[in-house]
Amino acid sequence: MKTVLAYGDSITWGTDPARTGLRHAFADRWPNVLQARLGEGVQVVAEGLGGRTTAHDDILADCDRNGARILPTILMTHRPVHVAIIMLGTNDMKPAVAGSASAAFLGMKRCVEIVQKHSPRVPGFAGTKVVVVSPPLIVPTKDPFFADMVAGGVENSKKLAPYYEALAVEMGCAFFDAASVATASEIDGVHLDAANTRAIGEALAPKVRELLKD
């Protein structure tokens, strides 16, 4: 059995923008779509937390949303992780958290370093492969709260894919731009409807399947 870790925020958790605080159906969440496409012999572990950042603290949060800080625990819990998919950065766009794509880039780099450092070095294990995923773009919304919460995020989020792609090359990782297949809902400008959420899992399947061959 090979393990794939889907590590992300509310998009990975499956937040439904049309139903505040609720999730999409189990079968519509992208990690579960990925699991269905990969089939037997692979376990996709869904680790999505609303508000999770790459490596930045949210002092107003009611739980630890610093992705880098909790990542070692997650990796050790599910070891050995054959493929770690990291899709974070949207919450870094919040001015109250970090407010820039460059901060998300540095945080994502730290997450990749952690995964590579915690890759088990045992006979017969090829090492944990990483897929750096740039999240869907933040889009304009008429929701005043979300518009204010991610002020500047519409433009900042456009910078993530080039940053993340360069990081993937530098760190020897795979790269995927989720914005190439998924678009956020205008309801809140951040979260996805069911079809767009499913599209991420569908698109990641061939890339992950190839990484699992070794």
C-alpha cells in the first residue's frame, strides 16, 4: 500500500461557498476524487484545514493553522508517505497573516524542506516525492467580508504559480497549477464549487500515478 498525503487548507477540506461552514459531498472533495482515480493499492490521506497557511501564524485562530509547524507530525503519523501534495498559499494572501505572494513562496519552500528532511531513509523506499500545487486564483467577489479579508489577494494570487514553479525546479519537485483547471466561486472569491473541486483531483491523478511508479 502506498500513501499519498493531500496537505492543504479549506479547498482541500472541501468548503462549499454556497453553504457557509459546510463541506462538499465526500465524493466531490478533490483528495477523494484522486483516491477513486488511483484505485487499489494507494491510500490518499486528506489533511485539509480551513485557514491553514504555509508557515505563518494566525494569532486569531482557534487551532494551529501554521502548516509548517504541524507538518512533521502529519508526516510521522502517516509514514512512509510516498507522495506529498502541498496546496497552500491562499491564506497567506490575507493582510492580517502575511499579505504577499513572496511570503507564501518562502513558506512553501519551508514546507518542502520539511517533507524532504522527514523522508524515511530505509531500504526499498525511493523517498517522499513532493508535488507543489499553486492554488486556484482568488477572484473578485461582492461579499464585503471576504473582499476585505483577502484585500490585494486577487493580484497577489496571480504571482503564486510562477513562484511555485521556480521553487519546484529548485527543490526537485513536481509542479501543478490548480488554476489551470479550477476557478474560485464569485460567492466568496476563494472557495470552489463541486465541479471545480473535482477537477483538481481529476487533473492530479495522472501526475501522481506517474510519481508512484518508482
